[in-house]
Amino acid sequence: MAFVRYFIQYLGTSKSNRSFYRQVRNILGFVPGNLSLYKIALSHRSVKESADENNERLEYLGDAILSGIVADYLFKRYPYKGEGFLTEMRSKMVNRQTLNEIAVKMGLKRITIFNKSDASLKVSQIFGNTLEALVGAIYTDKGFNVTKQWVLKHMIIPYMFIEDLETLEINHKNKLYGWANKNGKVLEFETLEERFENGRRLFTIGAMVDGELLAEGKAYNKKDASQIASQIAVEKLGLGKLEE
């Protein structure tokens, strides 16, 4: 009863707030200890500009924690595979589109707090970023062991089909270059924007075909940004449904 009273005091008594809490608890599968932490994890910077109110810091932390958990999982699952194979498999499991699709299936799109009047955000990959922030929140709230078990139970086992990922092509950039060469097009990747966000350099890379912008991607390094741009371009051109 003490927890219920605290919860009501924290979120207020409105029906929408109580519904939001239940959705968060259902996704987590446990009662959160620090409610404000999860509220931050679900808050996109389009509605919360301050670094201590939006989820970018938790996303940064969750990205690192998730990468380590997946690396440990693959290291134990494939005792005879080399570094190259393990690195590629990890990339397939933690890339932006994979995480975004998992986040949507988990229901994070419904409860992520973002500027819903911005149509581009509704079809963007911010929900995968939110999932990373959620991992960061769980780690901060419950510690590494709980986070590791949560990732295994709620992400890897139900959504990451390892046998399928083994044969999945993820280099969209090479595929796009192949299409350009076949069709006599000039494909180039240009840096459209470079800025600092929360102490990290964020790149916007454009996939340019014959001098015209076909697609753009954003990431904290140019390689990932160009792959995201290539993935979007591949989908726009109908070159096959791939999961980056």
C-alpha cells in the first residue's frame, strides 16, 4: 500500500497517468524502483530539451550496456567462432532498425513521449533509441544482473531469431553501390550536418544519387550514419526488405 500511495503521489491521480504506469510495468515485467528514471527514459528531446529530462544520456548508457550483454551472449553461444563473425552478429542484433522494430513490437511507440505533431518522428527510429534508454534505466535502477536477464528474456529470446540473423545481409551500402553501378548512377555520401549533442558529435549523412539527395541517416559516427542512409535508400528503391 505504501508503494501505491507513492505511485499516486508521483504520477497524479489522472486516469491517463495510471494507464501510463500500468503500460510501463507491463513492458518491464517488474515494479520499477525509481519511477522518475523510467519517465526520463521514455521522454524524447523533442518534448524535453534539457539533458537531465530527456532520454539521450540513458540511451548512451543503455547502448553500451546492451552491446556488452549481446557480446557476452554471442561469446558463449558460439565458442568456436572468430572475432569477425561475432562482431558482425552483434551488429545485426543491436543495429538501429532491429532495435526499433523490437521497441514497436514491445509497445514502446505507444508510450514514448515525443512531439506527435512532427510526422517524421512517427516513422523514425527514435523508438529503438528509447529501448536503449530503457535498458540504461533498468541498469541504473536494478543493476547489471537484472538488466542482463531482462535483455535475454524480453529482447533476445522473443525477438532476435539467431539462426535467421546468421544469414542476414546487413551491408546496405554495398547493395546500394551495386544498384548504382548496374544502373549507371553516381552514388556519393555527403556530410549534411555535424553538431554536438550532450558532448557527443552527431552526424547527418546523405546518400546522393547523381547529385540529388535520396536518403539521409543520423548517428554518432559517419559509418553508422551512412549505413542508415543506405538502408533507407534501399527501402525507397524497393531493393528488398532488409534489416540493418
